[in-house]
Amino acid sequence: MNRLLLLLPPLLFVGLAVLFYTGMQRDDPEGLPSAMQGRAAPAVEVSPLGDGAPFTDAMLREGGVKLVNYWASWCAPCRAEHPLLEQLAAEGVPIYGVNYKDDPAKALAFLAELGNPFAAMGADDTGRMALNWGLYGVPETFVLAADGTVILRYAGPITARSLEDTIRPALAEAAAQ
């Protein structure tokens, strides 16, 4: 019994070392897995936000490549990625915004200050829709194919590098489907 107890710590250490090593050998060790990729996007369940076009479930499935971006006015990384969302919108990429657990007045002030890149938007006041989409936090962006299939889930703020290395290739893949 004593020998077994003496062997237990080294065996646990070796087991953890193997686990950590295999985890670091992934293509993107920072990436978070998504059960949504390759599946139809969950239903849109948002309340209206402002006077703009309301975001509806039909918009996800009406054809054309699109992005769904979860954001909030209290989210500093959302502020950082905003110019790149505006750039994509100016290039003609439809972006649907989901304002996540935010004060509507603050959300609209955020857009008034920085610009509104969203073709349509809505508010997820309770976080229910975010839960259905498997959201980890804001910002998160989903690339969808014309039929509403999720091609990519990108967690975190879009940067110039991630736009070129991850988002644009996913947009091209979505357009090819």
C-alpha cells in the first residue's frame, strides 16, 4: 500500500504532462472549440434595438454570406474591433449585430459615437440567444454561409491579423458553399 502511494504523485505528474503536451500540439492552442461549426445557426430571439432594421431569423437563411456579431457597449474589446466591422460593412459584408445584456440607451450611444456597421440588429437582454449559440463572452463573431450554416465561430475581438488570417478565409469558404 505504501509503495502505491509513493508512485501516485509521479504517475499523476506524467499524466498531466502528457495532457498538456497534446493540448499544445493543436493547430490553434488559443482557439476555443465550437459545437456550432458545420451546423445550422440557432434561431434568432432578440428584442428590437433602436429604430434600425430588426434582426430576424429569416435574415440568417435568406442567402448570401453574412456575419453575426455579439457586442456590448460595456465591452472594451468590442470598441477595439469596431473599425474593422465598419470596414467589412463598407466592403458589402452584411453584419447582423446582437447587443448582449446591455442598457439600450448605452448601446445606441456606442453606435452613435463609433458608427453603425450592422445591416440589422437586436438586443439579447436575457442572454438566452447567446446561450443557444454557445457564446463564451463578447465580442464573438460567427461567419455564416448562404443557407445559415455556421462556418466559423471567432471568439474575441477581430484584429487586422485575424481579419486576414481567419475571417476572410472563412468568408471565402462560406461563399464557395
